[in-house]
Amino acid sequence: MRHPHRLLLLSASALLLFSCGGSDAPQPSTPEAQADQGFTPIASPSKPMTNLELVEDRTEEVADRLLTFSAELVKQDFVAALDWLADDFKGMGFAHLPVSAETTQLAGVVSQDFDVNGAPIVDKAGLLASWEETFGKWGEVSSVIWKVKGAEFQQGGRPMGRVKLYFHATGILPDGAMQSFSARGWARVKRVGDWVIDRLELTSYNIKTLTQAPFVEVTSAAGVGHTFARFGSDQNRSFHFNGAAAGDVDGDGDWDLFVPSDDRNYLYIALPDGTYGEEAVERGVDLPDDGTGAVFLDFDNDGDQDLFVAQVGWDIGDEQGGHHCALYTNDGSGNYTLASGLAGLNNPFVAYSPTVLDYDGDGWLDIFLSCYGMVEREHNDSWLQATNGYPNALLRNLGEGRGFEDMAEELGMAGSQWSYASAAADIDLDGDPDLYVANDYGDNQFWINAGDGSFEQQSDARGVTDRGNGMGASFGDLNQDGLLDLYVSNMSSTAGNRILDRLEDSIDPEILQVLRKLAAGNSIFFQQADGTLKRSPKKAGGVGANWAWSASLADLNLDGRLDVFCTNGFVTGNLAWDT
């Protein structure tokens, strides 16, 4: 239910970025006029603190305070939001500012940068009056994100300091158009019971408008709205997560959807009216449950889609159990038989995701399994280069429906990394598939196919080692030059970068560089003419997906160019700190 007052349809950006609207709204002024209003640039504290531990404690207090601020704004609680501003607040307003640059990005996305120089100064009441005019038009606040990029505090007296801020919000207009607001700047904060903002200075401000939403959320209406208990609850304490697979199960030309889950699996069959019917039990794929990654493939070359589901099992103390990886064979009409007796399916792989490829060119599809670690049994032994993960597997298809043989150890590809995902493509255009493996807690690997059924590890030579918290990988021609490029999903941590900024003078430079990469976010590598790949600079865009998992490359808006859809989130739910 929406709040009855239009004033409540707000975002964090509205709270701090906009001044009074209407005919009486303050107009852009000069820096001299700002000074006359008691506003000066937010300076560094005259006696900054040198106690790093205390600085970090206060920084995290402010960061957490702003996250709860975001949570109130997403709930559209207008009255509660005022508590985050000091009574004597003064800040730079943004009503009626001139547009300094306007561009059209992709199809229908208009990006506007605003000139923040000489913005009018407003007090708390001024912001209050501006909210309804500016964001009352939003029918829904989708998200609000505050990030503290850095902070410093004064010595002695009332706890006070300045913080470097980035804030971003998205909303949906009643006509379905989407808007996003982002800004950077400085805030002066002080503790009056809780931390509050009493001064705000912005250095940049941008609005993006998508005139028509490319997708509409229809999960429940389409009949695929399966949910499960939140992570951390008594019903869900697993450290691995389920995936999904799409394929034409019954050969009718429509895409169907398989989702492994606890208790049982789900198979959604596409219906003529665009909805789905759940038929896992009827078609024989409801068990075993608790799978991870899944993929459809024609395992036995009979022209229909079989199904492979990875499993991790479980291992706590001396107790071991769970399920082995499962292969379901299709009878040609969309009904399945669990082929548990086939060769190679009784090996206890700790498999997170499968990738299909014919690595040896014999015409039978093989499967590479990215295998992780079993957190319930033992945590990773290093954050920089973990070596206690479970070995990866390369399941060679024996042909004629006989099953698989694991060749990873023989080919030197098993290893002991904590592998999350992989992607296969013929990167060097020599007619055989190569393989990129994204590893958590260490270096990624790029296996180049030699054409004789063996691989050579060339991540360093090709420039794509990309040390970090690798979560996913996808190949595609992102710059339309006819060469395959590489998108790698990694973890991004604002808090991590914040802490590293303070430790810069006390950590070995080489280690510092590695730690910064661990918190740097996603990577895009463009293939060069000589076969190497060059990392795209972060400022070029496309990599700021926060806590990223797997990414898919597809032409989502049918403009002839590949787009990136990257799943993102720390755990689950609507809390602001679930980034």
C-alpha cells in the first residue's frame, strides 16, 4: 500500500540534492552569495585524528547510519528521514540548475549532467519544501544507495568530521519511465546523539531517464514465483545457492525453465499464453533436490535436451552426505529418467556450476565442473591465493550414452582453487573451445585448447589473470570489432577501499595493490589483434555492479549491440546494506 501523502514518494537524492521548487525557488547563486548565506566549502578538520582505529570506528558508524537512512527512504518514510539532518543544516540546492551536458546512451536512455557551480543554499525547511515538487512524481522508489568513500574527523571537542559521499537512487514514474539520480560530494557530520549531516557540498550531479522500461516484472503472474527462506534463518543456513537452466524440454519451440531448490526441484513448462505450468514431478526431475548450477544439453546426440545438475553435497565433521551430480535423459517428449548409474556420476564433486563444451572435438558434449570448497568443513586458507578448494572436473563424454570420465587431473586442470564459474568459447578462432575459470580468493585461469585434447594455462600471457573474488565469466563481442571480449564478475567493496585508503602508508605496496583489486569490482577485457586482452578502465563504465555474481551478455533492447545483465546482491531481501 502506498503512503497517502505524495510527500512520501522520495529518494535519498531528493533529500539532499534538491532545493525548493516552484516560482519562489531559490535560483543558482554565486560562490560569494553562498558565503553570505553562511556556507563555505567543507574543509578538512584543522586537527585531523591520527588514531586509525578510532577513525575507522567513527567512519563505520557514519556509514551504518546512512544505510539506515536509505532503508527509511526506500520505505518512503518522509518524517523519519528528517532525523538525519541537523536542525542548523545548510546544503547546496539543485533546483533549476542548468544542464551542462546531455547525451543519449543506448536506445532511449537520456543522461543529463548538471552544473553545480554556484548552486543556491537551502536550509532544512528549504529541502522539506522541495521534496514534493521533485519526487512526488515518482510512483515508486526502487532503490537508494549511500556509500561513504572516505572520512576524516577532528581531534577533541564534539565528534565532527567530513565524509566523501556517493549516493544513487532509482525510481519509476507513473507512465512506466525509469529515472536514476546520482551525485558525489562532501558532507560535514556531527554527533548529536546520532550522527547527522549539517552541511552538504556537491561536486557532481546526474539524472538518467529511460523513457520506457525494457522489462516488466511478471514473476508471479507468469507462474514461476517460487520463493525460499531467507539466508541465515533456521530454514536456510546453507553456504551454497541454487541456479537455473533454460531449454526447450518438450520440443515445441518455446523455452522452458528448470530451477533446483531445497526439498524438491521445479520445472516450468512454457504455455501458449505466455505463462508457465510447473511439472517437475510429472516429468521426473523433482529429485534429488538441493542442486547448484544446471544446464540443458544433448548428452546422447538423439536430438533432444537432456539435463545436468551440479551438486555439492555436505560435509560437517565426520558426517558426509548429500547428492552426487545428476543427469536426466530426455525420452524425446519431455519426460526424464534419472541416469544415476552412468559412468562418472557417482564421484563426489563439490560442484558449483557446469559449462558445456566439446573440448576434444569428438562430436560428444563434455562438461567442465567448477568446484568450490565446503565451507561447513573448512574455510579458505587464504584471502589472496587459497589452495584448499576441491578439485575441478572435466567430464569427457564417453559417447553412445555410456556416461563420463573425469580427465581434469590427467590434463592438469583439477587444481585446488575455489572455483565459482567458467565460460567456454573459441577465443583464438582455431576451431576448438577454450575455457576461462573464475576463482574466488585468487587468480583466475585461462585454458587455451591445443587442439589435441589438451590445454595450456595462459591467463598471464593473455592478460586476464584478474586476481580477485571471481564469481562469473562471459564471452561476447562487446565493442563490435569481430573479436570475442571477456566480462568477469568480481566483488566490489566500498568499505574495503575506504579502509585501504587509510592503510596505504603502512602496507607493502605489492600487497596493497592485490588488496585493492580484491575490492575493485567487475572487469571488462577487450581482445586485441595479437590475441591478448586489455582491461577497460573503470571510468569507462560497465563494471560498477557492487557485490556481483554471474553476468549474461545479450542484446536486450535489440539495437544490435550486446548489453550486460549482472546479478548483484550480498545476501537477499530489501535491506539497504544488502548491496
